Amino acid sequence: MKPAIYFDELENSVLECLLCPHHCRIKPGDAGVCGARINKNGMLYSLNYGELTSIGMDPVEKKPLYHYRPGKSVLSVGSWGCNMKCPHCQNSSIATKRPRHIQLVKPTQLLRIIDSEDSWGVAFTYNEPTVFFEFILDTARVAAKSGIETLLITNGYIESDPLELLIQSVSAMNIDLKGWNDDYYLKELGAKKEYVLRTIERAVEVGVHVEITTLIVTDKNDSMEELEEEFKWLSSLSKDIPLHLTRYYPAYKVEMPPTDVKLMKEARKIAKKYLNYVYLGNIPEAEEGNTYCPECGALLIRRKGYSIELEKLDEKGRCTECGKEIPVIL
């Protein structure tokens, strides 16, 4: 166990965790909402420090990050635990409990693995990185000294102070904005949307490369009016934020049919009124993942599955047809 960084001591040995907006008040012997932080003898500990449940090389497009090192693979690792309770979670086996089989590593050991795989970076993904905070922080700091980039695939549910500390060493984030309805966030996911919006705003403000994913779930967050409000809000930050609209499939506790493809395409059509780069995920048509120039319409990056080809995009990230600078890091 690793001592946690963010908590306060209350009366009767109760500890208040300050890592995420839940502010769990944890009695001795108990764990917080995420399951990964425990009050042991009046001290808060991380239970999953260095515990990896998944590790392997993935295309960066799988994160999904389409405008960050396109076509390259990155070492991807995950631990266990999560601070949201999504009923349609696709990684419930590691999000809801500690699995039996783990690999225990130190930050320096993970760096050696990154080096052995000849990876330019490490992506913390699969489960929620926030609840893996201390290990990610330690790893990101030593990785930065070696020129290794740190990526986070996160639900964005983290308090301001730990976020400020962490993003000093983070290069790119894909943040799940799971819908626009406040009741959906609260009743279905057990969280408050406002804190996710705050994370997105801050990450964009400090210059971290940010892409957004919204999983559209049948009859849950598929209101076109609400989605349009989300798109408007994102465009108020930047029209160049890449948005991934992902089709839901039944998983974990949810058995509703997959999202209608026509609905997905309608959502993309509306999003394109406000944002320059909108992609559809879990949709069979290959062209839904292509990147086009918002100025002249030229095909910049052709995607087929996780394979990519640079078309009308030069090595400096400019459209070769009209010269427009494209927000992509090659």
C-alpha cells in the first residue's frame, strides 16, 4: 500500500478523501467509492499502487486519440477501480473490483518496459486513471525526464488540486463527456457533470492536447437537443477539439439494443455545425474515421480500422491543398 496524498483527518479517525469530487468520508477499515483507497489505522492508502491488470502495445487511435501521433502505437496500461458507476461499463471486471491476477511494478520498472517496447509514451487507460493517481504521478515525473510522454484516458472526475499537479507531466488526454443531462450523470453514473466540464476547461486552458469521447447510449443520453448543447459548449472552448461520438453496445448491466446508426450520423451532422473534427466510433463505415480539412474539404488522414495513411497533410501538419494548419501532433 502507498500513502495517499490528498485527504483530511476528521473526528473519530474518519478520513475525507480529497482526490475526486466524491469527497468520500471513510471510516477505519473501509474503502471509498472507487474501492481503491482504504482508511487503515487513521491513514489513507492507495490499494492499487503499481498494480497492473492490463499491459500491451496499442494503436494510439484505439484510445481514441486521432490528432496525437496518428499511426503510432503506445504502451498502454491499466490498474483497477473507478470513481463512477456506469451500468454499461465495458471494463467492469477491473473497474468494479480488484481482479485475482495482477502484475506489480514500480515506476522505474515500467519505464524499462516502455523502453523495451520502443514506445514513445505510456497511456493510462482501461480503468479510471484518477484512482491510480499516486502511481501515475510518480511514473509521469520520471518518464518526463527520459522524454517519455504520458497520456490519460479518463472520465475527468478529479478535484482541482490533484489535477493541477498531474497535468504538469501529461501530454494528452481523452476525456469522457458522458452526456449533457445532469440527472443522467447523477442517477446513472453516480457523479456530477460540472466537475468533468471543469477538468476539460482546465486541460484545454493549460495546453494539454485534449480530445473528447461521448458514448451515445440508447434511450439514456441520446437526446439531440441535449447533445447539441454539448457541442455548443465544446465549441466555445475551441472548434478544433476532436470529438469522438461512440456507438453503445450492450455491456455489464445494460441489455438495450445498440445505438441506431442513423441516430449516430444525425448526431455527427449536428456536431459538425459547431466543431471541425467529429468522428464516429463503433461504426462499420471506414470514412467516418477520416480527417478532412475544415477549410477546403481535402482528405488529410485516411483511416481503416486502426491503420492510417497521411494524404493531403504535410510533415508540419498543414493541408497541402490550401495551407491551413491542422491541430494534429505528428
